[in-house]
Amino acid sequence: MKFAVPLAEGMLCSHFGHCQQFAIVHTEDGCIMSTEFRTPPPHEPGVLPRWLDELGVKVVIAGGMGRRAQDLFLQKGITVVTGATAAAPEALIRAYLQGTLQTGANLCDH
């Protein structure tokens, strides 16, 4: 399964659409197999959900994400987790896989 985590300076970016890059993390049988860092295309409505879907992402972990983006991901069958706090992408994904990921309010609920 592939995960996407929006990053700023190597840590989770609090606003999904304004990140510098994405960590694309491939997991298998609950273990992290590889991580690649990708620069996203220019931010426009609908572009990031389409791009991440084309990369094969199945779960996005974010601090904050607008409702429209969440709906576009859901239409593509991609799970969205919001309210995660700043941490390294691998730590967030390990916590998600272990069922211990702590989340709060969507940091960009609009």
C-alpha cells in the first residue's frame, strides 16, 4: 500500500495544499519498504488528488485539508486522515499501521 504525507522541511506540513514536497511511502505487510520524495505539480483545485491517485497512493496523512480536496480523494477511493501533528513521515505511517496515530481537529477545516 502507498501512503502520501505532505512535507515542509522534512516534516508533516500543516496545510496539505501548500507543501514543498510529498513523501510517497510504500508499505508491505505492515512494514515500510521504501520512501521517495516527490515535488507536487502547481497547486490548483483537483490537481493533487489526481496526481496522487496516478502514483498509486491509497492513504493520505495530513494536518489540514479542505473539504473539497477530501471529497475528491474519497471519489478516488483514497483514505484521508487529517489532524496529524508535525512529525517525520515514516513515524506517522508506522503509528497509522500500528493503530496508534494521534489526530486532532482538521487544521484546515473549510
